[in-house]
Amino acid sequence: MDSTAIQGFVDGWVRDWNAHDLESLLAHYADDVVFTSPVAAQLVEGSDGVVRGKAALRAYWTEGLRRFPDLRFEVLATYVGVDTVVINYRNQRGGLVNEVLVFDGPLVVRGHGTYLAT
């Protein structure tokens, strides 16, 4: 993965989240994306924390923004693997979060929201 492309993705990712611009954000995700998150388990009834497909991801994130209208992220670090990017950030509540994103070409095909164990 090219470091310039990765930095561009991360810059756009945080900008789109902080602007609450889901359509721009979702443009980077494959139609058949699979996303897991303990927050999804709380917000999407019956999901067990697994969201399948871009339409379901849009619905999950729309509900998240409805419930957390002050949502804002501050990127702390970015880690790069093989076809994988990890974005370490602080959310609006001060919580530490890692978003683990797996790419197929330019699109995210799998994502995992992970939170600091308490």
C-alpha cells in the first residue's frame, strides 16, 4: 500500500466523519463490505455486532450519528499492514478506538471497530 494513498485515505476518512458526510465516507467501501463493532451490537438489533453490505453500513452509521450528534474523531496514529490499515483515534468522549480496515484494491471490504478493553 502506497504511503501517500494511505495518508490521503486517512485524511479523508477523518474529515468525512467529522463533517458527518456519510456518502463521501461510504464511497471508499465495497458494496459487499462486512463491518464488525461492539457499538453495532448495541445500535443494530439482531446484528450481533456484524453489519453486512454498504446499505446496512449506511443505516448503522446514520443511526450512530443520530444518537451521537457530537461525534468527532482525532486521529492519533496510522498503522499499515498488507492490504490493511489501522486508524488509532480518540472519539468525542475521549475513548481510544482502533478501526481495522482491510482493502481489496482501493475499497474497504472488511472493517472492525475495536475499543480499549476495560
